[in-house]
Amino acid sequence: MTAHLRLIKTPTPPRKPRRRHGLGASGVAALIKAQGDACAICRVPFEDVPGKRPSLDHDHKHCPGKQGCAECVRGALCIACNNLLRSAKDEPTILQSAIDYLTAEPMPPKGRPVDDD
């Protein structure tokens, strides 16, 4: 006779941001609420599930590295938008170049004729 154990998942309390950048829990909650409980860039609502939790963004020119202060917090972002800014090194010129690239007419493939319709 084999006994089967059934794991019952119990609800876990909402996670706290790992880094508050000098803001207390109430400061973080107020910031997120002021943003409408959504990412400041893409406006996707935050949820308490991996990939949908808020991530505090700060000005890395003011406080280099991963830990910022309350003065340099810019807002709460989803992980995708936070990674976007990190990949662009917080440089507006890189982000503008990406916008220009995305909105430009596609270039014809090299070596293939282009329809002149």
C-alpha cells in the first residue's frame, strides 16, 4: 500500500520590495498607489506574482549601483521596463535611437529587388 502525500499550498503574504531606497514601507506603498498600482512606463498593473511585482527605479547618476536613496527614486516599474532602462544604461539617447529604429520604414533586404508598387 502506497501513501500519497498531497501538498496543499497555503497563501503567502505579499512580498516586500527587497530594496526600498530610503523609503519606508508606507513610502513605497504611497508611490505605487500614486502611480495607479501600475508600472510608470508600460502601465501594466502590478500583481503579487513573479515578474509582475513592482521594482523601484532610481537615478543611477545620483546614486551609482543598486542601492539608491529616497531623493533619487524615480518610480516603480515592472521588471521588463526596469530591465529596459538598465540595458539602455539610463541613457535617453539610446532609448530615443530605439524609438527611431522602431518607427522607421523597414529597409529592403540587401541583394533583393524592391517592388515599386
